[in-house]
Amino acid sequence: MHAFIQLMVVAAQTNSRDLAALLSLKNSWQNVPTSWVGTDPCGGWAGIYKCNGSRVINILLTNMNLMGQLSGDIGSLSELQTLDLSSNKQMTGRLPQEIGSLKKLVTLTLTGCSFFGTIPDSLGSLEQLVYLSLNSNKFTGNIPNSFGNLSNLYYLDLTDNQLEGSIPVSDETVPGLDMLLQTKHFHFGKNNLSGTIPPKLFSSNMSLIHVFFDNNNLTGSIPSTLGLVQTLEAVRFDRNSLSGPLPKNLNDLTNVTDLYLSNNNVTGPIPNLTGMNSLSYVDVSNNSFDVSDVPAWISSLQTLTILMMEHTQLQGPIPFDLFRLPHIQTVLLSHNKLNGTLNISTTYAKRIDLQNNTITDFQTTGGYNATILLEGNPFCKKAENIAGSYCSSSSSNSTYSIPPPTICSHVSCSVDQVPNPNCNCVYPYKATLIFRAISNLDLGNTSYYVALEKSLMQTFDSYELPVDSVSLGNPFMDSFGYFGLSLEVFPSGGDRFNQTEMLSLGFVLTNLTYNPPKLFGPFYFIATTYAESNKPLHNGIIIGATIGGSVLLLLSVLAGLYAFHQKKKADRAFQNNPFAHWNANMKNGGFPQLQAARCFSFEELKKSTNNFSEANVVGSGGHGKVFRGTLSTGQLIAIKRARADSLQGGHEFKTEIELLSRVHHKNLVSLVGFCFEQREQILVYEYIQNGSLMDSLSGKSEFRLDWMMRLKVALGTARGLAYLHEHANPPIIHRDIKSSNILLDVSLNAKVADFGLSKPKVDSERAYVTTQVKGTPGYLDPEYYMTQQLTKKSDVYSFGVVMLELITARRPIERGKYIVRVIKNAIDEAKDLYNLHEILDPAIDLGTKLKGLEKFVKLSMRCVEESRAKRPTMSEVVKEIENIMQLAGMTPNIAKSTSTSTSYEEASKGGCHRGYIDDAFDSPSVLQMIKLK
Ligand SMILES: *[C@@H]1O[C@H](CO)[C@@H](O)[C@H](O)[C@H]1NC(C)=O
Ligand SMILES: *[C@@H]1O[C@H](CO)[C@@H](O)[C@H](O)[C@H]1NC(C)=O
Ligand SMILES: *[C@@H]1O[C@H](CO)[C@@H](O)[C@H](O)[C@H]1NC(C)=O
Ligand SMILES: *[C@@H]1O[C@H](CO)[C@@H](O)[C@H](O)[C@H]1NC(C)=O
């Protein structure tokens, strides 16, 4: 295990599938470690350990304050053996079924996160799994029967969730927990499990040492099969609704040290448990046992330290031998009918609670050091005893003798800092250790805690972690019967741990949980989020990456932010409306910084869309739906309404409107206005009549595009994009170019839609932005997908795919075939039409006038080059298509008039584009010709 930590940095080029999966996870999480940059996670991303060759083997991210969900991408990391996301309280969502693809997983630790929903069945197919800890989350539903297939499972911890239903056991058709013969730990406490405990659950073939079903709603009796599991060391069925008598063969469990059966309705006699001669902790309080004397055999349990038999119908004399047992610490026998005289000469016990019995007298020679409580007995009714310390009920019930904390009265530390034992202010790593059974813990002995601290210290030292000292404190017993201790680990050689050291601390503690030394007993830990100042950026976006040796600044303002964050920001923005100062100018007919965009009221837009009715939906995307609306003037508009979780900050929204209202181009759908109120962010665009290019190619529209028309659509689209890339200021990367985002107006001019609303803008000095990968499958630039670096060339790739759609009328991915590959495989430049006859759309009039088609195909192939460096820029594409159009017989002057950038500007200034391109296509006669109806 030592080598483990030293293997953190292994020079390796990470496998591309693993890289893609990690990049995708990274994008869906906030607060990832600062070292998560670049494209080689195996070469230094914190928490990604021990890459085998190029494959990721271990992910250990304990207590990183990660925020987000675990997406199905995790399933791609097929060599993964360890996944530890414990103590990330902001990790939420459902566990994806895909986790079942991690066939090599050995350790899955999600302790102390906020995952919810049912536990996926697919976990049961992870046959290599040894450690499974899903405790302290919010899982609901049943324990999957499929867990019965985990034949190598050693540790199963589902404690502290909201699991329901009965305990699953196998039958002819389904597996069940009874099949887990290798498992040592059944930790199912603190759930809502119900039904009876199936006798089938236990058998003599099992190797269980811990069986914890405490704090559930189980009914019925404890089956006698439990007595067959002779390996048992700790058994908890406390805090259920169990009834019936206890099985006699519990007595066979000779290795059990902890027996928790309290708070049930167990009936019948208290069985003779003389054989359980390892018992240390016995709690059978609050049950309905038959009335009986304190069983004599109890005093023969030489290892007993804690005995709790409150409210158990005991009567008769007090068992004095009990107080003389060599290890006894605590005896709680309150609320019974013990009578006679209490006679204590010597005892090792620290606390003896006999309140509410019928004890009449107390005799002592004072040879003890115990707190003795007798309140509620006839003894305390006697006038001479009332004031005695035995008769006060206010006595503290603490039996923990924790070493006092270091007092550093001369130092005052800042928030989050704590003085270490040398009184230096540092940021300790804090965790709570929670023990589910306490027989190994000598809670009343100060030197025990000191020994525990020493043992922890030795463990950290053995991993060569920079730990100065550790401190345990704040012992507590909660109402679930769990004992807790706080742990502080102080750094040496600095005032804080760095991220790698923190991850290592988490790893060491997890390892201790699974393999506790004798001193510890069964425990788990939940770490406290480490001091926030350790995080470089509060919004979790990492800016800056090294590529090819040069550091490039990345701009990622609008993209990649989490919905949660968005919402918070938007909330703030709405309290502080950045448009407020514009309102004054509204009456004067406009906004100071807006040329054309109009501010719509939400009411007006609501009315125009018939209350945003489904019938008016004309499109939808990641950011929200697009509605068709009609203004009172009769003008048609397209309304893009951001979903509640896609809202951006008010200032970003304002900046975006300012930007979009400056974007005017004949081949871009133009912004008419916006709405910003009532938690709404809406962009209003001109409505484009003839639907999308996709509608047209698929035959959904009423008109058909011939070769010339298709060239014209390609040119228009290319010009629109070239404008966004090269003339918008700052440049805009569209990011979602596809045939359904290319609209056709009445003259069948292409108009690029769906730019704006959280699309990243690129500063011209910066080459790319790093963003959450978004886009549409089939159009997505593979290099963008791999590196997450979005460049203008990503749009060029998508445009290349659209070009292929234009000639084939096929969807980019159709029947599992990817158009780019299909064409690449089919091309034979030696043949007519490059040998593509079979693939081309028959509707383009094959064979007649396909002049320039080969060049068009060649250009599209350059656009979809894998390497973005090999792809042309959009303005190069524009020039090429213009040349192809000339070749195909279009009048040269048309192409020429649009070949310079200034012509776009001029065209846009007037807002009137008549005569700008190919008048012939604008004439009604041509339109009539191509309309089928
Ligand atoms: C009981 O504990 C002892 C000592 O730890 C061990 O040697 C023995 O194998 C255990 N018995 C069973 C049945 O596991
Ligand atoms: C309890 O059982 C033991 C043998 O296991 C026996 O020696 C003892 O007498 C029994 N005690 C009582 C009170 O029945
Ligand atoms: C104690 O209680 C038992 C059972 O109720 C009774 O038989 C016995 O006489 C009592 N002893 C004294 C000293 O009151
Ligand atoms: C307290 O604990 C220490 C170390 O675990 C042990 O040596 C010592 O005997 C204990 N003292 C008592 C009174 O149990």
C-alpha cells in the first residue's frame, strides 16, 4: 500500500476513451482538483492514480467538495478498480446503471455523498467487487437481489439511507444476500427496512463478523439460523420492532463481543448466554422479557464492560458480583424492580445506574470511583438521603475520559484555523469517526484515546504524509447507538494540506475503515470540507491550460456553469436588475446600447404564444424551447425561452443581448428583442417561414432543393458562420451547427439560427475556449470532444457534416452509420462523381447538372478532417463554394460581390439585402417552380 501513494504521477498518455470519459465527468462536476488540466489524466491529475499503461485504474477523490452528478460516462472506464468519491456532500443524483459496466471494480466508496434514487441492479454484476460502501446517502427503494451475485464481496455497507422493503434472500429464480458467503460485513443500519428477518438469510457457511440491522422497521423474531454463523463478532438488531423470544442457540456465538438488541418488543425469558464468553457490550434494554431475576450467568461473563438492561422487567436482588467483574465500566439497570439493599465495597465500574427501582438501602465502604445513581428508589425518599449525590438525577452521564485539548490561550487564529499542539495556527483536516460497535473502545480510559491517536499517527507516518499531530475530541453517543469522535489532523511543514495530501489522508482513513486494527473496531468516517481558501476559484471553473508548451488563457464565462450556480446567480441578478437603468430610456424609444432589440414584457410574449402552448413549440434544445408567436401587429416571431436551470446572470444576459443586437447579417436570423423579468430570459428572433434545411432534405417541407439551391444554401450558411467567426466582435462560435439550425426564408436564403444564449464568445486574441462539451451527435468535432477545446474549427467540422447532408439527404448518423465514414470509405477520385452515385440524394437530379460536385465533396472532406489544423477557415470555405458555384454556371459577379468581408458589413448596415445575391432565386417564378404543390 505504500507504493500506492508514491505512484500518483506516472508518465503516461491516457487512453482516449478513458480521457473522453474523464473529461465528460470533469465537465459535469464543479470544484475538480486544480491539476485537472490538459489531456493526460494519468500524467498528473490529482486523484487519478495508478494508471496501468494508459488505462485509469483508481479514482480517489475523498472530500474534494466536488459538486455534481455521476454520469453514465463512468461506465467507459472499463479498467477501473477503485472509485472513491466519499465525503463529497454535494455529489448528488442517481447512480447510473452504467456503473455496472465497470467489471473490474474492486472498491466502490460513496460514503457521505447525497446520491438518491434506487440502487441500480447492475451493481450486482460487479463480480470483482470487494468493498461496497454506499452509506450515508439518500438511497431509496429495495436492496437489489442482484447483490447476491457479488461472490467476492467482503464489505457491504448500506447504513444510513432510506432503503425500504424486506431483506432480499434467494429463491429458485433470484439471488439474495444469503449467497454472500465471503462477506464479513453486513451493515444495513439506519434505513427503513421492513418485514421479518428471513431465516434463510443466515447459514453456517457464512463468514460474517458484523451483522448490523439496527434502526430499521423489522418485525417478527430473530431467526435461530443466526446462531449458526459462528464467526460473528458484533450483532445489532436494536431499534426495530422485533418480537418473539430470542433463539436459544445465540449461546453458540462464542466470538460475539457486541450484542445490541435494545428497543424492540422481544418477549420470553432472557436465555442463558453463558456460552457467549466473549461478550463485552450487551444492550437488551427496552424489551418485553418475562419477569425474572437478574440472570446469574451474567456475572460469569469475565469480559463484560458495558451491560444495559433498562426497562426489562428485572426484579429481586441486585447482582453484586456484576460490579466486581474485572473489566466492567458501565452497568445500567434503571426502570426495573430490583429490591433490597445495594451493597458496594469495591467496583471497577465508572457508572452504575439503578434509578427507578425499589432499592431501600445503600451500604458502602467507599472503595470505588463510580457514579452511582439511585434516584427514583425508596432509598431516596428517605429524608436523610435526598440531598445525597446518589439521589440527584442531574448527574452527567458522560463516561468518556478524553484527554483535554491543548489550550493555547496566547494565540488567536483566524476562521477555519485551529491551533495545533504547538499553538501554531493551521488548517486541520477534520473528520468525524463514527463507531457502530464499541466493545473495542475503552471509552472510560484516557490512555485509550492517547493510544488511538498514536496509532493514527503511526499510520499516517507509514504513508509518509506530512502530518504533525492528530487530536481526538468531542465524544458523543447519538440516539441511534453510534459513538462518534471528532478527529483533527494537523499538517506539518506548512499551515495547510495541499490537494494531493488531502486525497492521501482520505485514502488512508478509508483503508483504516475497511481494515481496522484491533484498537479501532468498526467505524467509518465523514470528512469535513477542507478550508475553502484552498480552492483557487470559487466558481469552480478552471482557467488556464498548457498546450504545446504555451500557456493560453481560456475564456469560459457563460459555458460550463452548473444549473445550480446559474440559478443562484440569476436569483441575485433578479434582485439587482442590470436593466433597471435602461427603463428610464425606454420611453424615449430605446436603450442606450441597443440598436434594434426591443424589450418585450413577459405578458406580451405570453399572449403572443397562447400562453406558451405546446402547439406553438417549433423547436427545443438544451437551453429551452422555441415557440412561434404572433405579435399584435401580426408580425411572426420565434421566441427562445431559457429553461429555469439555464438562466444566466443578469449582466451576462445583458451583455449577450448587446452582442446579439450588433450581429446583423443576411444569413443569420436576427434578434428582434428580449424579455428579462419574472425569472425569465427570453430572446425574440424574426420568424423564418420555410422551416429548416433538415425539414427540406427529409421531405417534410413542401419544396425540394436542386443542386443549385443546395449550393446556395451552403454558401449562405458558410457566410453566416464566417461573419460570426470573423466579423462579430467578440467572435462567436456557434457550437451547434446542424441542418435543423439552418432555416430557409421565403426566398430560400439560408439563415443560421440558434446562436446566442450561453454560447461562448471568443476573444480574437485567444484561440479557444474550454467548455462543457455540447453539441449534437453526428456533428460534433472529435477534437473538441477529446480536448474540450472549442475553436472556430469545431463549427467548420459541423458545417462539413451539413455539406454531406446536402448531397446525400441522409442524417449524419443513420442506422448506426456515420455519414463521414460512409463517404470516406466510398470515395474513389478516379471515378465519375467520385463513385458516390449510390449515396447521393436522388432528388438532386443525378446525372444532369452536378457540376462542381466533386469539388464540393473534396471541400467537405477537408472540413471534416480529424485534425482541426487541416480544416479550412470559414472564409476559405466561402471562397471555395463561390468558385464551385461559378463552375456550376452561376453568374460570376454574384459570387464576386460577396467575396469580401466589407460587403457583409455594407449589406448589414442597411438592413436591406435586396440584390445582394442571385436575384433570380428571389423571383416568384422560381419559387413556384420548385414548390411541389
Ligand atoms: C473466534 O475467534 C478466535 C480468536 O480470534 C479465532 O481464532 C476463531 O477462529 C474464531 N472462531 C470462529 C468460528 O470464527
Ligand atoms: C447456563 O448454562 C450453563 C452451561 O452452558 C450452565 O452451566 C449453567 O448452569 C446455566 N445457568 C443457568 C442459570 O441456567
Ligand atoms: C424482592 O422482590 C422479590 C420478588 O418480587 C420478592 O420475592 C422478595 O421478597 C423481595 N425482597 C425484599 C427484600 O423485598
Ligand atoms: C487504559 O488503557 C491503557 C492502554 O490501552 C491500558 O494499558 C490500561 O490498562 C487501561 N487502564 C485501565 C484502568 O483499564
